[in-house]
Amino acid sequence: MNFFKLFKRNLIYKFKTKINIDKDHFQKNTDLESQFFSLNVEKIESVVVDNNIIKIGVKFISEQFKNNDENTIIKKQDVWTFEKHKESKSPIWTLVAT
């Protein structure tokens, strides 16, 4: 499966643009000792049906820690929006916004 088919074209462009802008900042300011600990679905933020398209906003909470020390856990939150046609039988949802 082509991974990029799961994203709207304009979202891929935004990701690529952001990555290019932040590349130097990332290299200077990224803590390579930071580790991903968990990702949880906090709640469903919204559900909208418009023109036979279902859009669901999902709030995620991620936890990260540094230097293998779970006492340094940092929580971050983000809302991602997924969509698909309401008649679709496919279990695949497309990420359309973050």
C-alpha cells in the first residue's frame, strides 16, 4: 500500500514545507536522548458529517522521557482529523488535518 494515499495532498505539502523550514532548527535543537513512551487516545473531539463525508477529530496525548528516566515524562497533546465517505466499506480513514 502507498502510505501517502492515507493523507490529503495539501497535508503532505504542509508536512514537507514544515520539515524543510525546520530542518536546521531540528538539527540544532533536537534532544536525541528523548524517547517515545506512549500514545493514547484521550477523546473524540468532534464528529461531523457534511456532503456524505464523515470527519472525526481525535485528541491524542503522547508521553516522552529523556535518558531512559521515566521520571522526566513530558505530556504533549494534539488533535488529528480523519475522514472518509460515509458509504465506504473500507476501514481506512484519511488524515486530513493535524
